[in-house]
Amino acid sequence: MAPEPYRILVVEDDVDVALYVRVVLERAGDMAVEVHHHGRDVVDHVRRLQPHVIVTDLELPGVHGLEIVHAVREVEPELPIVVMTAHASVDYAVRALRDGVSEFLQKPLDSAALVDVVRRLAIAHEEQRTRSRRSILAVGAHPDDVEIGVGGTLAAHAAAGDAITVLTLSRGARGGVADERQHEALASAELIGARLFLEDLVDTHIPATDPTVGIIERVVAASQPDVVYTHSSHDRHQDHRAVHEATLIATRGVAEVACYQSPSSTIDFRPSRFVTIDEHVDAKLALLECFASQGSIRDYLDPDFVVATARYWSRFGTGRACEPLEIVRDAGGVQSVARAAHRASRTRQEPA
């Protein structure tokens, strides 16, 4: 399978120049170009496309190219930005570079130089992204546990390019038809590109020792997680408590472990970290919609309830929607994961 092309976002009001840039870059064979003719909504385009490089004109209707640079730097500090202009002195080019521009190209553009600069920056950015990607493991007792607890957080990880593994230890036979819930779990995992391990322990009788510990250890060995999310010990459901205990044993070599809230969590659930998921509420709702067999019998899956819960926890964090976490172990990586997730959203303030 051929590698995916580098995604290039071009902002150029001159239609002829924009077409020239697109043709030159796409003919290089390893780049896909998206063109916009104004600087409005450029941040939204960056969040959606997750480009490897931005190529922008300096003089745009209603906005200066350096304004675009500053706006993009707020959400994607490391994203390479190439500025094109027909009118610039050496001093101006130096100032632009100091303002966060990666490269400066003089018009009329040289096609070979354009390809060389954009490709070099795209390769470097992809290598940086690959180095910063992390492996995330979310462990739940039943289908939909993980999505309820950290669905928004996992969506942020997915948007940041992190590798996500979901381990569900039972098929939820006591809460529905096991085959139906299996298909629902698979559909949910597919939405965020997660690798799903679906086990068949007996619902409501999951032990805190083996085979639960052994299963989790095998998945840990397979996924090599940097961060683990699991149930809290402060929970009325015996399966949730058992999974919590087994996870702590099986992930003893993982430096970052956090516990999420379940609908059955008790008032002793004491989160100390609040992940801002403003950009990922819709994604969380889409994950929960996959579990249609539960929607009519589980009030906590109602979208209004989910949104209201996230809104409530935001009073302790930032933004308008948060997911709460009890931190069990944190070697600094849980916090850095949120910074990585912020490459795709404005969720930098709180850790994931």
C-alpha cells in the first residue's frame, strides 16, 4: 500500500498563483493540496485537515499573512508555514522568520525550490509527529464503559494521531445481547481508529485476579501503552472495582495511569484532573450512539445527560466541557498527552 501523501494547505487569493502552486506540488507525486483563496477560517481548516505544511501569501484580502501565522501558532506551534510574497526586503524576510515563519519564498516562484522547501518541511513535520505519538490503552469491564468515561479524551487522542487500544473484558451479556454489544463495540472502536480487544469474562463476575490480570498483561505487552485509562475503585459495580484492581497490577510498569468516572461511581470519586473536550463532545456522542441497544434502557446514554455532565465538570477545568480523571500514577506523561492532543484542538490547558 502506497504511503499517504503529505497534506498541504495553500492560502492564496490569486487564482492563477494558487493553481500553479497546486499543480507543481501535486505533480511531485507525494503531496495532496487543498486551496483556499482567503485567510478567513484558516484555523478551522488547520484543525480539520491537520496539514503537514501551510503555504500562504503575505498579502491577502482583509488579513495579513503574518496574522495567519500568529493565529495558527496558537493552535499548532510546530506546524511549518511557508510565506510567499512579491514585495519584501531582506529585513522584512528576517522579521517574518522571527515571527514564526518557517521559510520565505519570493515571487515569481521557482517550481523546484517550491517543491524542495515544502517537501523538506513536510517530511520533518511528519517525523516529529511520529516521535510525539503515544500509545493509549483504555480498559473497561463492559461495552460502552470506556466511551462513557473517556470518550472525548480518546477522540482527542485520535485527532492527535495517537495509537489507541481499547480492552473490554466482558461482552455485557447481563445488560443486553452479547452479539449485539460486540458489534456495537467494534463500530465504536472503528470511529476513532482504535484497536479493540474484546474478551468474554462473565458479566458481573469479573475477578480482580487471574484470568483478568493475565488478559490485561497480554494487551499491555501487545500495545506497550504510555498512558492507561481504567475504572475507579470508587464505584458501586463489582466488575468496575475488580477491573480497577486488576489493571493496577497488570500495568505496574506503566508510568501514567488515570481512572475515569462511570455512571455507578460513588461520591468518593475524587478527580484531580479535568480534560477539556470542547472540540470532541460531538465525537463522544457519536461513539455512544453506536451502543443503540442500550440507549432505551440506560438514561446516562442520553445525549443531554452526557453534555450536562461534561458541562458540570468544566467548572473545575477550562472550556465548556470536561471529563474528570483520578490520577493514580503520573510521571509527567499524562500531561504531555494533552499537549499532543492539542495539535488537533484547543484542549491544551488540561491533561489527558
